[in-house]
Amino acid sequence: VIVEALKVDSLQKLCSSLEPILRRV
């Protein structure tokens, strides 16, 4: 369960990091 939570958290962080980059393009 903890591993799944970490996956979701890291995925959200990744998406939030990529979002501004995608908006620039």
C-alpha cells in the first residue's frame, strides 16, 4: 500500500513538473 502511495505521489510530482514545460511548447 505504501509503495502504491509513493508511486502516485511521484507521478503527481512528475506531472506537475512537466505541465509548465508542456505549456511552453
